[in-house]
Amino acid sequence: MPVIIETREVVKTYRTDDVALTALRGVDLRVHKGEMVSIMGPSGCGKTTLLNCMSGLDEVDSGQILIDGTDISTLSDNQRTDFRATSMGFVFQFYNLLPVLSAVENVELPLLVSGTKPSEARERALASLDVVGVKDWARHRPAQLSGGQRQRVTIARALVNDPAIVWADEPTGDLDSTNAAEIMALMRDLNSRHSQTFVIVTHDPGVGSQAHRIVHMRDGQIVDEEFPS
């Protein structure tokens, strides 16, 4: 399969007053289209920083990040925002759902912001909720849903624009073991059926081992890779 994500000698340093912390130290990584990759390592190793840089949420200090051949490190903030909106989906540990909106309203929001007609946005949002198994809760607000249901809504929102890449930062970190297993099974199924690329940051070996490939990080560098059987 072709390479869809590539980082070349990526360096990222955070500066606070007179203190500089280098979070990424010349990271090289390739992810192929349709691959599910987990990034693992101890707290502070740079795994979330790497995800944020690869997805364009954060800028790099040096190096290149190519997404399907486009060097996003050369794009402006507005260009990166537009690029994310059309080709990427995001799943966060704490859901990032707006509490005043229903499930379907949360899912359709990215489409409405990008100019999709309300009727089409609603239809696509309901279809996305159906794919992840929570269409029956479309009118419920986040507070009325369980943790597992809220994360399914988050995944539905990530999928609603049919992204080439789904980024997931600790997607099971706020869930019990049963719901965590269900969410991982769902993401594996989506990856298998739709050939979407999933990049998952996790501290949980049980989650990481369900990916096609595990990338291990330490001190801002990739130190090892393994391929679970």
C-alpha cells in the first residue's frame, strides 16, 4: 500500500520563559494507507506531540510532514485547518462533545461549519451514528449517554467527513475495560471495512497490541517497532 503519512527528521521544542524542552528529536516515520498504527511510550515521551504535529494541530520547528504527498509543514494556519477538515478525523480521550448539543448535532457540526447544507449534514450525521451503533441515541445530549456511547459519538463525528486518516489520542483512556474493548473492536472493524488509516496514541498495551504495528517512543525518539501477531 502507498505511504499516506511520512515524517522526515521532525523536531519540536516547547519554550517557556528561559526553559526549552525538546519533545521530538528528529523523528522519521512512515504509515501506509489503510494501516492501523499505535504509538506507545511512557508519559512525556512525545507521542501526543508527534500526533499533534502529524495532524497539523501543532507546528514543527524543523523537518517535514507529508500527508498523502502534501507537505503540511509549509501550509498556513488556515490552509492546515482546511486540510484537516477535508481529510482527517479526530477521536479524543475526553470526547470534546458540546454538552448543549444532541449527539446528532455534535456529529453534524463539522459539516455545517464547512458549508454543507443542513439537510445533507443531518442525513450524513445520522448515517455516521448508525455505522457506530448509536443512531437510537441521536437526540440525546452527552450527559445522557454512557462513556462508551459518548466515545462512539466522537468516532461518528470523526468519520462524518469520510476522512482518509483518523487520529485517536488515548481513545479508551476514560473507559472501563469492557467499553474499551468494544471501542477498539469498532475501530478495527472500521479500519478493515473502509481501509481508513488509524493512528492511535495509547499507554495501554492491550489497546496498542490490536494495531497492525506498534511504534515505541522514548525521550522524543522512535526506539523500536513491533508487529503484533
